[in-house]
Amino acid sequence: MDERRYYGLDALRGTMMMLGIVLHSCMLYLVVPPPTMPILTDHNTSYLFDILIGFIHSVRMPVFFLLSGFFTSLLVEKRGIVGTYRNQASRVLAPLLIAIVTILPITLFLLIDCMLSARFGTHDFIPDRAHMKIIAQEMAASGVQTGEPSIMHLWFLYYLLYFYLLIPVCRWLIKSSLHVERAIRQFLIAPTTLLIFGLYTAATLWPFRGGETYEGFIYLKPHVPSLIYYGSFFVLGYVFHFYRDILQTFSRNLRWYALLALILFPLSFYASHLEYAATSPTVGIHLAAVLLHGLSTWALIYLFMGCALRYFDYESPWILYVSQSSYWVFLIHMIPVGFASWWMMQYNIPAELKFLVVVSFATVVCFVTYHYAVQKTWISVLLNGRRFNLRWPWLEMKSSEEQNRQRT
């Protein structure tokens, strides 16, 4: 039985969820949105956000699903398959269903406001039907799936439900591997393992234009390439919990992982834009894009996992607060992000300033609502299994420092 508390990995999972604020605050300020992610942008833009969204998107959800698989394996070990399914039905399925009828409609409403403001230069809070009809026609003409129901940022919960169905498969894989357990452990700690994982991930990226997963997964109809791509990380995370030797590999050679990521990510970003700019599909450019993205993603995974294990694997008020609040922050963040983005469209100021306003506003709203309206209520029980009475982390640390001074 694994009784260890993985503070660093828990904090990393929470951080990846909270990065949704940054990611979605970038989207309206892109200079060249990927063609597979058609979006009407603000009239103030900056290439900084093209790079930032590409970087976050290449690592955020792979790390999240990897950790989801890891902690699911830990939960199965403690509660069994039936107990795990019961737990996830209350922690994932129930919040998803509630969010679909509460958070999602408001998010879609604000997204429409942003699109109308970007397209027509208007600033009406109540959308104009004639303008909505024009946008719908333009999106349909560009090939966007306008008739397919979208669940927006809630897709990650929806896909998790599919991945939980893989638990018996994951258990079978581990059981089947026991006769070569020693060889697998040696493989996982080998320096070449990152390359093997990167090549496999590159293969799963082949269906995606530019080697970037910007398409298909936000709709209610499951997107098979996205299920395969993200599901692979979930399965690997599940297996990693049994073969925990790899955690030590993550926390070593951080400088090499950082150097690899520093080289590979810019190359992958450039290869994607070469493919987007090509007038006709080119196998060579596409192959380069998927290979570079697969390798870059795993270099970043090793780097982020290693940093979490080496520098944040301890009990801390900040780590506890991040891990407990992140679920709520991710569920609700699109509402303040959407409202602030729509509000800032009326001003002609640099995109960087608009972004800072949007991120700051959304961050304050998310954490204030969690602190005063969520953590002590039934919502916290629904999301985290219990109520909390957490103080602000900086106050908790100050109190601890004062107590330590009194003892000495």
C-alpha cells in the first residue's frame, strides 16, 4: 500500500488546472490563431501570446492527465475499482453535470459577447441576433462545427470519465508486465526513455494539423484522435504509479531536460507555423512538426515533474491551498475571464496590459469566491470530499513564523 503523500505532484496538478486562467486569457490576443482553432481576436494583439499559448498547451493537459492516471492508480490501490468509480462519480460526474447547466451557459453567453465585439466593434451585453446569425454563417463557411454541442473548458472532466473506463485495462497491463518487471524498471530509468515516449506521442499527434491538439475535443461528440492522445498519458500515469522508479528519474538531470525543452519547443512552434502557412499539405513538414512536438512535450513533462518532486514535495500552506482550490478555480475561471475580456475590448491599449487586467481580475474573483463562498460549504464537499477552513497562505506562513520565534 502506497501511504506516501505526494505534495509536489498534487501541487503540480493544481497548477496545471490553474494555468487555464493564463491560457484562456491569451486567446483573444493572438496575432495568428491556429487555423484549427478559429477565433475572433481583439484588435490589440501581440506575438507574445502566440508563444505563450503554444507553450502552455503543449504541456498542460499532458501533465494533468498523466497525474490523473497516477492518482487514480493510488485511489484504486486504497479503495478498489468499485470504490474508485463511486468516488469519481461524485467528484467528476456530478460536478460536470452541474457545471453544464450552470457555468457553461454563462460561459457561452460571454464568449458570444466577445465574438460580436471583436467582429463588429460593438459593446452590447445582450447579443444582437442579426449579428449572431452573420457570425454563425461565417463560421459554417469556414468549416467550424456550428451544429455540434460544445462543452468548452469542461471537456477535460468529460474525457476523464472515458479514461476511467480504462482502469481494468491499466490493471491488466500491470499484471501482464510482472514477468518482465525488472526490465521495465530499467527501461524507465534509462536516458533514452524520454526519446521513446516522445516518438510514441508524435505518432498519436499525426492526425492533428501542425502537430498541435487545438481541434475536436471541446464537443460533446468524442473526438477519437484526442481520446487516443490524452488517454495515452492517463494510462502511462497509471502505470507510473506501480513503477515509481521513474519519479527519481524525473528529479534528476533537470538541467538537461530544461536544455532539451529550450531547444525543442521553439523548433516545434516554428514547424507548426510552417505547416499552417503552407498552401498545400506537406508530409515532410507535418512529420517534423509531430516529431518535434512529441519530443518537446516529454522534455517539458520530465522538467515539470522533476521540479515538482525536487522543489515542492513538502507540506506547505501554499501547496495545500493550491491543491484544494484548483478544482473550483478551473471550473469557474472562464466566467471572469470572458467578462473581463469582453469589457477590455472597448479600450485601445496594448494587448499586454489588457491581458494583465484580465488575468488579475479572474484570479481575484476565483480565489475570493473559493475562500469565502466555497471552501466551507457543500460545494467543497462535492469537489474535494470535505469542507475546509483554510487561511490565506501568506497569513498561515506568517503565523507559523511567529510561533517558531516564540519557541526559540
